[in-house]
Amino acid sequence: MRSITNLNQENKEIHILLFYKYVEIKNPHSFSKKHLKFCKEHGLLGRILIGKEGINGSISGVKEQTELYKRELTSDKRFSDMTFKEDIGKMYPFTKMNIRIRKEIVAFGRKVNLENKGEYISPEKLYNMYKNNEDFVMLDARNHYEHKVGKFKNSIHLNIKTFREFPKKINQLEDKKDKKIVMYCTGGVRCEKASAYLKEKGFKEVYHIKDGIINFGKEYPNSYWEGKLFVFDKRLVTPVNKGDEPIAKCKLCGCLCDLYMNCRNLKCDELFIACHECQHKYQHCCSKECQKEFLIQADNKARIKQGRPIKVIN
């Protein structure tokens, strides 16, 4: 099959694929080596995690490249029924192609029986549940910074910083064990484990959206999703609905905003939200204190190059 690495990509739409599947991969190292070779030969950019429990990744390229990737992956019988969630952008969300071997394709830290996972619920079913004002608990399985910029209407969150914290926080749901719980995450990979864990802990009726937020947004835009979607690439946030308004606030001035960045103070590096004005005013730092430290760090960098003594940061 011919390589399409050298396609004229100027002014072409960039297709971004999100995908996962829990399936046994007996030799992840051998599989990842061949997979990386294919991706690089065809100019794909992205990030993929591979382990004995399956594959979880996101790749990007022009349409010809992503279609080629789909055909290549689904030609393997283990992935013949793979579902790809697809988004389109004007810029590449990744700068290189990375494939990593992991014990877990999404870090949970607990063994769960995935055969006991929650039942899938279609976007149509969820839409009608909202429309008909049914009694159910909408549970966000993502991290707190994801929930902050976008969420389903009336959803609850366990205020977790990482998915590994989920098992320790479900005590907050003790009074909801007999309720209908519908879980959601970006593409579905986290809900597979989280829903199985809830069922193991005695929750009676647990569901999760088939293929996550992305799938619902494609089928029912401008309905019950509020804000934007956090994504783990250079974009950080992407629209789900047309004309999405921010629901989060700038950490520094409090105006409505959903622009994420990392604090430039190397000792801090906090992921925070700041509007354009505050980004400029505080030089991409999350506070006046961090801005002060950042300026000293920048000055010390110049001092080291010039052989001068550095300033001590108190």
C-alpha cells in the first residue's frame, strides 16, 4: 500500500480520531512496534496507549491518512468492530507520534471484571430521559478540570483530580445505590471500568453512554450538554455545540472563560483558566506570586548564560 506521508496537506481539514477497545493483546511490545512503524510511515500524529488489556488512543491527519488508519486497524480481527469517534479541526492537535506500553490503558488502580460493566445507553435514550424529566443520576466520571469547562445538565461530579481517585470517592454516592445512574466520560473508556466498579460495590442500576460525550454531541447537539469539551491534546478544549458559551471562570478576574493553560512558574505548573487580558497582565502565570517567581526564573536563566550569580527565590 502506498505511503501518503507526502500528501499536500496545506489548507486541508485535520481529522482527529478517538478510539479504544478492551481486548487481550498478548504481546503489547511487538504489537506497538509494528503499529508505530505504520503510523510514522504514513505521517500520522497522535498518542496511543497499548497494554495487555487493550488499546486507547487518539490520532490525527488529513482524511486520506485517517481513513487509511481505520482500514489498517480494523483489518486485525481483534479490532474489526472498533468504533472511532471523529472530530475535525484546522490545526494538528499533536506534534509527534507516540505509542506507550502501559499496564492499564486508563489508570484506575483496581482490578475490575469488565464483563460486569454497566449497560450501554444510546444517545437517543439519554436524550429522551432528559426530555421526559425521568428520575436518574447523571454522573461525570472525568477529572475536576474537565467537568469545570463542560458537563451534562444537572450532572454530579466526585471532585477527583485523577481517575485513580474514583474508587475512594464513591462513598459520596451511598444514598444513590438504589437509583438509576447514568455515567459519562469523553469517549467511554473510563466508564467501562468505573461502571463495573460501581456494580461490584452494590449499585443496582448502572448505565453509561455508548461512546461517551463525543457520540452524544454528534447526534444531539445544542440539547443537554453545557459548555465545551476538555481534550487531552494541544487544543485542551473543543466545542460540542454551535456557539458554545463558556461556563467556567477566569481564575484571576472571574469573567466567563474556558481558556486553559499551565502556569509558567516552573515550581507551580498548575493547569488553570485565564482570559486573554489576564494572560497578558500576569504573563501566563496563575497568580501575582507565581508571576514574581517566573520573572526571577527568567532573569536567572539569563544570568546563568552570562556567568553572573543567580537570585534566590524566597
